[in-house]
Amino acid sequence: MDTNEEMEFGPDILTLQDEEGVDHDFEVLDTYEEDDNRYIAVIPVEDEETLAEDDGELIVLKVEAEGDEEFLIAIEDEDEFNNISAIFMERLEEFYDFTEE
């Protein structure tokens, strides 16, 4: 594989906007589908200085479709959130060390 090919592959970065209109970048770690629902696990993209201070936080969101548009929303149901979070943690445990808070 040549260097140009290698450079085409990298982390999948997603930019989300918060309630105040501020953009935040997240790296997509995994996606999961269950019972016609789609979920996504992301971590904030941090600069090296911030990353040294913080190990990052796994964020699990639900994908909602409205017409042709898709939105990422917080999972409101506690049982659903716990179930999906556990699935992501199991799927990603080979690559990341998780601690529950």
C-alpha cells in the first residue's frame, strides 16, 4: 500500500453543534442497530494537551430520522441507555479501558 492510500483512511470525525451553536468534533467509534433503532458511540476529539489531562468520555446517542434528515439525540429511557451502553462497552473493550462513574 502506498502512502497516499494510507492517508485516505483515518478516524471518522463528526461535528455536532450544541444548544449555543458551538461546534464540537467527535470521533465515531462504533454504530449499532437493534429493533429498527440505530445508535452511535463517539468520544470528543481533544487536542494532545487536553487529552493528557482527561481520558475522554464515551458518549452514546440514538439516531432519529425525520424525513430525509437524521438527528442524534440523547437516550432518555434509562433501561435503553444502560443496555445500549453495555453493548458498546463490550464491543469496544478490546480497544479501550472503561471505568464506570
